[in-house]
Amino acid sequence: MKDDNFLREMNARHLWHPMGHPGEQQANAPKIIKSAAGVRITDIDGHDPVDAVGGLWCVNLGYSNDVVKQAISDQLWQLPYYSAFAGSTNPAAIEASYAVQEFFAEDGMTRVFFTSGGSDSVDTALRMARQYHRLRGEPTRTKFLSLKKGYHGTHWGGASVNGNNRFRITYEPLLPGCFHLPSPYTYRNPFGETNGALLAQKIAAAMVDEIEFQDPSTIAAFIMEPIQGAGGVIVPDASFMKHMREICDRYGILMISDEVITGFGRTGDWTGARHWGVQPDMMTIAKGITSGYFPVGGVVLGDKVAEVFEKAGPEGNIWTGYTYSAHPVGAAAVV
């Protein structure tokens, strides 16, 4: 590695940073984090603050988990990469799929499709939702519902269902057919409602109204974070997700629980949906699945969705995937 003077001189000179202005980054160079241990990070000047956020909401195990590091190291020596596209797999991927299935069994999830991260996972889940309805003979179900203040990554589909316009306006027009409901935020909401249970009822009524307005036969899925993260760490009333689940069931709409941030213990339970006693049809996962040590994400599915694909003819083929889906090193980190 180059010396510290080189790093300071080259900082932001050639690297554009996510969620930042390139010119501003050059004028006010970002902190250079050189090492980390436990819950602390150390910058190039020797400051070592507590990393309270955990990287980007992902280092759930801290920076010193030797078990995960050793698994990554061992796998690099044995099989550093191979494709998991149809026709080939690897032992680590098989073990990781079993581990994920065991982990999410309480949530009703039985299958996993591995991706490279959360944004990949959301886009894949949206695609699968559309394909699911097509396989069931309802190809008109192409629209998506989500919540204002929600965050679902930065890919085209995820940005389209995002509920914060700062991630949308610069890149519009985005995916058509995406509609947003009010956030279950008792501090600011269009109803002026401060009671969480009453707010949940009003949003549920708004959801029914939107579904009826759009025509139920055109809506594929509703996606939500069990606890909204980037929108302001918004914890809904305990009844909220149950209302959403009931409405989705009533109208034949798939429920996607975006667990990229809330999964793997970050909210005090292993998934956010478990807090509210709800089993979604699909979950999107990433971040804490490897504590951020390796980029891994996934879509986990319950039998209701999985069996439609598995029992279908050739049209059940999943025509999407990623070079690093079920990457053996990432899979080893998962296990």
C-alpha cells in the first residue's frame, strides 16, 4: 500500500463516491479509514471513534469476527470463484442456501436466490413478482405499491419504488406503474395523526383506495421495510404491517419485506417482520448476512411463490442473475 502522503494527495482525485458531489469531495476530502477492530474504526490521522452505524448499516458482528474472516480465507485458497448459473454450483453455495433456509424458516421462507447486494435483491424481487403473476395467468399485474420515506436501493426498480425523491428526481422518468402510500410516521404525515394505531388504519384505507383506483388486477406487489431505515428510522405501530398483509391477501398482491437493513439482528430480532408477527411472500436480504465482509445479497421466497415457478413449464425459467450470484467466497462468509 502507498504511504499516507500519497493517499492524502490522491484522495477523491480519481474516485467518485456514492451519494456525494464529485467537486465537493475534492474540495473537502473524505476521511480515510485505514483499519478497524471491534466496534471502532481508525482513520489515517489516528482517530478511533466508535462506528455506531456499523459501516453502512451492515457490520452487525463488528470488525473482528475471526470465524467469518477465516472462512473467507480458506475458500479463497480452495475455490476463489465459479459461476452459479444453471448447470454448475459449488459446495459453499449449497451450504449457504441450506443455512439461509434454516435461518428464515420461522418467516415461512424456504428458497433463496443469491445476488451481489441489496439493490440487486430488490430488483430481482420485483422481477420475480411480475413473473409469478404471469405464470399464474395474470400478466396484467405489473404495478408496484410502496411507502413514502421508504428506501429500496439505487437500481432502476429500487429507485422507482423508493419513497424519497432525492434518489429519484435526477434520474426520472423511472419505471412506470409505481405508486406510493403515506409513511407510518406519527411525527409527519398527511393526516396530522399522532396515534400510531389510528395512523395505521388510515394508511390501510388509503392503500385500499389506491388499489381500487388502479384496478386490483394490475398490481403485482407491495414492498416495505418493516422499520424504515434511511427515511428516518421510522418504527410503525405494531398493527401496521398486519394491516398491509391482510390487504395484500385480500387482493392477491404479493408482499415483499425489504430486510436488507432490518435483517440479521439489527432491530433486536432476526428479521424485522418477526417483530410484527407477519410472514411475507418474499424477503430481500443483504448487508448483515456477511456482516459486510463480502458483498452478498439474496431474495428468499416462501412455498407459495416458489412452487409456482417450480411447477411451471419453460416459462418458469429465471432469466436474470449476476456474475457473482452464489459466489463461493461470499457463500463461505454466509455459512
